[in-house]
Amino acid sequence: MYQHLMVPLDGSALAGQALPYATSLLQHSQAKLTLLQVVELPPVLQGSLDSEAIIKSAETYLQQVKVFITAPRLARPIQAERVQIKVAFGNPKYEVGAQASAIKADLIVMTTHGRSGLAQLIMGSVAASVIQHTNIPVLSIRPSTGNGRLPLSESLAIPFDFRLERDQGGLLVTLDGTPESEVVLEPAISLAQTIGIPLHLLRVVPPLVPFSYGDIAARYGKVIGEELDRQIREADQYLDQLQERISTKGLACSRTIQIGDVTAEILGFAKKTHPALLAMATRGRGRIGQILLGSVAEGVARHCRLPVLLVHIPTHVALQSGARSNVTA
């Protein structure tokens, strides 16, 4: 189970919407929580009296947040000794992950958008960059515009508990059959154990595109069907092995195989089964400053309003997977 959570905050109500999710996890565990604010100081201000005032303002804000989430008036307040505050300096796109590593946090809980607003982005540049530049799992919360302007005290007063969702479908874990996608398993298992909900494994097999050239189509139609059947059998064996492995941890686990477009099938299955959360591995792509999520994660993030546990695929895992693919090809 998770031992140390971090919630990056920027003073906005949108970023603050991550707090109910973090406090719910704390209520079901003995984990610690670090509230982080990263202050970007222009070089001209560094070491000046103005910089000291900015730092003091950030510390005051984080202390107020701590008071709110540990207030006795809450139905299940968090013990004050489990919450610490930290102000750091630098670019939050990189500093959030660095600070999480420094304090040995094992889960970052943050919203996809903060001070810059929702705008037209699928995922704010800070959130996308944090996911790309850390191997620590990130529980990504898409903030609600309806609650986005509520004062923090009112937002925290709204009842929230992951356990309320446990009859809706548990934690949906998407896999593609590669070692890369399996990096999400252990973080997902820890999250499910913390909350007390089951796992459901989903493997989507993309359809094979048939030929459409007269006699060739007729000749290869049977071959295509046999190949799809083979892939489905492999997917079934793959999920069977994972399900057995997860069951040894005392966690309820079920599985489903779907055939179709990966993004569409994930979204359709989530809409049908109403899981409490999604979990998937992702790889950032593009140059620094041009940060995107992998196409499937991007498509899911665009249309899904559920909390999503995202785990960045480490480079060495991707390289190992690629090497295995080259050998067997």
C-alpha cells in the first residue's frame, strides 16, 4: 500500500480539487501527505525581500490547507502529524517530480489543470510534464468547473469516499499484452488494496484489417480470421496468468477481452461498467516543450471524466520490450 502521498498545489481552486481524493486515500491507510507548492521566481527577485514575501505567502497558504484537512469539524479529519508542507523553487513541470523523489513519495495526486485554467488543453502542460518526467505513479484528477470556484473549506466539506464507488466496477486496468503496459499493475494493486475495491483487467485486441482486392480478399479472409482467433487465445492466456498472480495477493480480480479500436473500447467499457477509477501505462512523446501523452491515454483523457492512475513507462522497460520484439520478429 502507499506510504507517502504528495499533492502539488498552486493556490487555485482547480488544483485544490485533488485534495478530497488524497484525503480519502489517507482515511483508508496510514500514509503521510506532503502538500507542495512550487514557486517560480524570476532571477531578478531571487534573494530579495520580495522573494521572501512570496515564499512566506506560499507557506501561509499551505498551512491554511493543512488546517482545513485536519479540522476536527470534518467527518473524518486527518491527523495533523501525518501532514507536512513544503515550498520549493523552480519550474513545476520538473520540480514536482524531483521533490516527490526527494521525499520518497510513492503517489502524486494532482489535477490535470490548475491556475492556468481549463482552456482548450486535454491535459495542462504542468500535469503532462510531471507524468512524463517521473516514474512515480500519478493519480490524475480532471477538475470540475462546477466546483472549481468553491472556497477550499466548502470543497473539502463535500462528502467523498472512493469506497462509495466500490459497487460500480472497482478499478479498471487497461493492458495491451506487453511488458511496458504491465508497469501499471503494482501501482494499481496498491491503490485497489488501499481503497478496498476489486481490480478488473481489460485487454483490447485491435481488429485485423481485411484485404479488399477481389480474389485476394477471399483467399486471405480465412487466414485473417484464424489470426484474430489466435490473438484472442493469447490474450485470454495472458489475462489468466495475471489474474492468478493478482489473486494470490488476496485481491478480487476479474477480466474482459474486447475487440475493436483500443480507445473506443476502453471508453465504451468504462461507460458500461462505471468503474471508480482507470489505470494505464503511458509514454510521453515529442520534444521537451512539446509534451503529449501516448495516443490511447490522450484519447481516454479527452473523453473520460474518471480519475486516471497514470504510470510512465521507464526507458529501460521500453528498450527491453523493443529488444524482445526485435528478436522474435
